[in-house]
Amino acid sequence: LQWSLRRATKAAQNTPQNAAELTMRAFIRMACAIRDEGIPAPLIINADQTQVILAQGTKSSYADTGAKQVDVAGQTEKRAFTLMLSVSQGGDALPFQAIYASKDPRRSLPKASSPGFTELVRQGHRFDVSGSSTYWATQSTMRSYVTHVAVPYLQRKKKELGLPESQRCILYIDVWSVHRSAEFRGWLRKAFPWLLLQYCPGGCTSL
């Protein structure tokens, strides 16, 4: 049949043509906020989300040798969750947030009896459900991350540095639709007005 094992094709994410300009603008916005508000390094958090695959649907199939386009059924059928990771400019790694696709924590989250679960919770790590059929970040998971991970860390650091509770801090995240939504930004301004949002330009996360 002249077949060979081939990987399915997928378009790569495009870096904006004006990436240098976009990243420079982001840098200047960050620098101005740090200068104007007198924000020390430990009060700047850089957070991002990554996909953790538990069971991956196959991306390979048999097709004609030399084929450039390969269709594969079931390649998007996978089991995964989102991991929210964050570090401070001061070099600290914050507790992670794991986001699972479900509306019911009892059905999707690790059981309390799972090895190491109690210790992870004690250390401040979060296990949240998305409230939907996907494991992507939602309004509720972002509020949970800010309230239970970012804010406790920043408040503790402000005390260590002898700074007032009103001291401004920065959360640097990407431009995911939930992150830049009016709903999330409005909530953050009311709940924690001292926490400033700064965004990594779209398509520039890996730069």
C-alpha cells in the first residue's frame, strides 16, 4: 500500500510580525508601574497556565508515504488538566493551582486519601474544578487563584518587607480572554485594588 507511520499535521502558533514592538511596550508599561509605585521584586508575580496530559489521543496513523496532510480520528480525545504555575521576581515559587474539567469536585478532583494530597493542600496548593466541560481557566478559577495563592503570598511578603497593606503589587499574565475580561478586571479592582494587572502580548509568551 506504500503506507508509513505519519504524524498528524497542525498549524503552529504565529508570532506577531510586530512582536518586538509589542514586547517593548509591555516592558515599558511594567517598568513605569514599578517606578511609579515603588514595587520591589518579591511583589511581582509572573503566572502562566500549561496543559498536563494524563491520557493523550493518538496523533499518528498510517497514510501514503510522503503524505503532507494526515487526518487522524480521535486525536483530540484526551484526558488532561490545566496547571497554573507562578513565580515571583524575587525567586520564590508559589503554590500551584490544578484545574479539572467538571462542575462537581467529588467527581474530578484527587481524593483526600490520595498519596501526598494532604501535604500538598497544607503547602497551599489548590485543586479546583472549572465549572464547565473543559479544564480551561474560568472566572471562578482565576478568582480562586488570586484569593488563595497570589494574595496570601503577597500579603506575607509585604509584612516581611515592612510595607503597608496598601502597597501596590503586580500580577503578570497572558491575554487569555478570561484574564482580560471586564468581569475579572472589575472584580480584581474591587476585591484587591492594590494588585495591578500587566499582560504578556498575545503570541509572545515564548519570546
